[in-house]
Amino acid sequence: MKAPLGLLAIGAALLQAQPAPRKAAPPLILEELIREALTQSPEVTAAQKRYEAARLRPSQASSLPETMFSAGWNSSGRPWPGAGMGTEPIANAGFMLTQEFPFPGKRKLRGEVAESEAKAEFELYQAAQLSLVTRVKQVWHRLGYTELAEEVLRRNESLLRRLLRITEIRYASGKAAQQDVFKSQTQLSILETKLVQLQRERAARTAEMLSLLNRKPGSELGRVAAERPKPLARSLEDLFALAKERSPMLRRDEKVIARNQIALNLARKDVYPDYSVTGGYYNMGAMPDMYMFRVDFKLPTSWFRKQRPMVAESSAMLAESRQMLAANAQSLAFRIQDEYLTAQTAEKLMRLYEESIVPQGSLALESSLSSYETGAVDLLSVLMNFQTVLDYQMSYYEEMLSYSLAVARLEELTGARL
């Protein structure tokens, strides 16, 4: 009887045991999922199209206004064209061309404003890609956790069933009370409820992954080839430096500041008048041809109601964008530090569970099993030790998940692969 009970303690200490792959479903490769999501995601495609549309605006903004063409006649004595032409000096037929010219420098500034807006859209496009990659990684790690946790529960369920059979044999021989059998059955039922919860979690995360990949709902999804995560090789100062250099949100804020600075310069230049140049030709019939040329200026007669408030508005927007950059930088630094501490704590706890807590708990369980066989301890002590070791195993994988999720969020915040 000792061999099956010894297997219980051995199984409790096998943290590194991995689920056997199913032949019907090949393992999910994270890099392949990321490439598929980036290619198929409507969200990322929409952000890309917004950026492509923004790239086409600078040339439009810096172009001249459309040329106006006018054609008509002046008649004398009769309303139809040509009446009085050649005999009356006011009768003629001709055309005019009018071209509006913004004050020198305005077109260039408008193009630069649109260019800065396009650069800001590019950073939003980059942020959309990072966000999608992070979500794919998080779902992938959660799927891996459900598979590893389910494997632990399945393995311990098998060992618990063996313990139940041993308890039934001891009860049949009068060495154990009937309540011992009930307690073992209850523990087995508790384990089955945890399996049901894990199966529900896996189904939910599978549906989420299919949504991120833009696949048909209900499609088959393989199993995750989960591995022990690698230690985080970056210091907190390195992460701060990476975020300052690569974070799309900070770079977008910088582009918005540049855009608002140019917009302020444009608002100041708007006080200078635009002008229009008009030229025309008129056929006078038998009389000499007539030509016309003029220049029209737009005077800033609404300075106090339009131009001056426009300058003040642009100045306020520039100040607001600078404050937003400072606020977002502070918020980003806090989030990086928070995720970094989460990853560090999870890594330390994983090491403790793996090197100390689970082996020590397994020894205590093995000792209680031996004592239970001889009747030195009751079944409750064995079950408590069993549950403790099982909780330690589950906690190990929970900390692994916490560490992986924190690293994935750090990659999104810093814009770098860690």
C-alpha cells in the first residue's frame, strides 16, 4: 500500500511537469499568433487607414485655393448676348480669372500642422499595434495557465482517487471511520469543481483569442506550449529610459506639442491679410478690346473678435499639450514601476514555491501519509496537507501568470521587447 501513497507526494512536487500535447490540436506558437492578429485585426487596420489618410493632408493644406473662372456678357438695348456690341461702350463679352493667395508663410505653416498631425496618427497606429500584441500575449499566458493548472488538478485527482480507494479498504477492514470515506469523496468533489471553473476560463479565453485573431467564433484552437518565463533582465531605470525613448503615447504627445506650436505661429500670422489677384478680357466687338486687372485684400477688421481670440486659443492649447505630456509621463512612470514590482514579486515567489515551499510541503504530506497508514494520524491531517500542497502548486502557476502578464504590460508601456 505504500507505493501508491508515495506517488501522491512525488506528484505534488512535480511543478515542472508539462501537459502532454494533443495530436489533434498542434501547439499555439505565440509569434505566429501575433503576426496573424496584426494582419487580420480590423482595429489595427482602421488605425493604419487613419494614418494613411492623415499622410495625404499636408499637400492639401499647403496648396493654393482653387482658381475661380468667371464668364459672361454685358448687353445694351437687349438682354441677349452681343446686343449693342461694337456700338455701345458698355456692351461686351468676356471672362475673368481670380486666384486667392494666402499671406506668404501661411501655406507652409498649414502644411506643417497637417504633417505633425499625421505623425501623431502614426504613433496612435503604433500604440494600437502594441495594445493588440499585449492582449494576444495576455490571453496566450492565461490559456497556458489554465492548461498547466488543469494538468495539476488532473494529476492530483488521480492520486486522490487512489487515496480514496485506500481509505475505503481501511474502512472495510475496520481501521478507518466512515467519515474518512466521506471526507475523501468531498475533497474529490471540490477538486472537480475547480476543474469545471478552469474549463470555463479556458473556453472564455479561447473565445477571446479567436476574437483577437478575427477568426470565426467556435473555431478550433490548439494548446499553448507553455514554458517557464525567463527572468526580467532590465532594471527599473532601463525601463524608464526605454519608455522615454520608445513609448508611442509619449511620442504622440510630443508630436501634438509640435503641432500646437506651429498652429500658434499660424494664428499669429493670420493677422496679416490674404489677397486675391483678378485678371479679365472683354471683347467689345468693333471697338478695341478691354482688359481688366485688380488686387483685393482681406483686412483683419474682426481682430478683437476673431484673430486675437484665435491666438489666445492656440496658446492655451499649446500649454495644455505640454501639461498633458508631463502628466502622461508621470502616469507612465508609475505604471512601469507598479508592473516592475509586480514582476519582481512574482518572480521571487515562484522561486520560493519551487525551491522551498512545495518540497517542504511534499515532505510533510509524505510523512502524514506514512503515519496515516499506521494509524498515528487521522485522515483529516492527510487531507489538510494534501490541500496545502495542491494550493502551493496552484499558487506557483498563479505567480507565473502574474509575472508573464506584468512583463507583457511592461512591453506595451515601454514599446520594447523585454
